[in-house]
Amino acid sequence: MTIHRLLSALAISALSFLIVAVRYFELILFPEPLHDYFHGNFQHMPIPSSQAVTILAVTALRYFVNTVISLAILWFLYKKVRFLKAALWVYLFAFICLFSIMAVCLFIDGATVKMVLFYTRRFLIHPLLLFILVAGFYYLRDKELR
């Protein structure tokens, strides 16, 4: 194993630890009313739309933090600028679509909307795209090597 691969492996490990730390310290780093709301009996409570700006700001900040860490992981995994550019576009497109849906759902009340809000928020605050992109880029890289 070369020194570059060792340093990349250490960087990926440290960045993975950061992703876990963001999740572990979420209540300290990103306090938001929806955390308690969704851990309660939210189907029978109205959505806290009075705090919509706070909810949207905290969610956007957390998405940004996860995106930066995820892009760094992708860089150390593949070291290809075109993969990083593609990932950035995917993250940007996902943010625009999901954030818009979440913003609309905060002001509409209903059982279906609550579940859409729940899953949209979940997708925004967790680095799910990282797993999809790692697998996709691995496939593309493997296809190039053949």
C-alpha cells in the first residue's frame, strides 16, 4: 500500500467519523423543533409551522455540512474531478427539489403531508446520497478499467 493510499484511507476514516459525529451530536449542533415532533405522536399534532424558518435554516445547514463531508469522501475515494462535479450537481438538484417539497409541506396540514415531510426531511438530514454515489462511481470506474 502506497503512502497516498494510506493517507486517503485515513482521510476517509476521519471523514466517516465526522458524518457519524454529525448524527450523534445532532441535537447540540442542529437543534430543531421537528426532532421532538417526529419522536412524539406526530400524526395527531399539527406541524409546527410557526417555526418554519428555523426548521428550514437548520435543515439546510445540516444538508450543507453533510454535503461537504460527502464530497470530500468521494474525492478521497476516486480522485476524479468529473465525479466530484457530477456529485455536486446531484447534491444541488436533490437539495432544490427536496427543500422545495419540505418548505411547501411545512405549511400544509394533513396525514399524507406529514409523512412526506417526515421522509423528505430524513433524506435531507442524512447522507443517503453518499451511498448511492459511492456505488455508482465505483461502477463507472470499474467500467472504465475494463
